[in-house]
Amino acid sequence: MHWKTLQKMLMHPEPPGYRQRKLRPQQKLALYQERLEQIMK
């Protein structure tokens, strides 16, 4: 275990949670999402 990880664990009573550093790229199926939802209905 890295010492920075241990330091964070000792500083917070609960895990601080996941923080995303960068925005995720658009999903590949985003262009088809509306049509896929229609098909599933």
C-alpha cells in the first residue's frame, strides 16, 4: 500500500469516494441511444 493511500485513510473516518480527474469521452452508442430506447419499449 502506498503511504499516500494510508495517509488518506487515516485522515478521513470514511473513504472520500471516487473523484474523476477528466471528463469521460462521449459513449460510442450515444448517437443511437434514442433509437435503442425506442426499440426496447
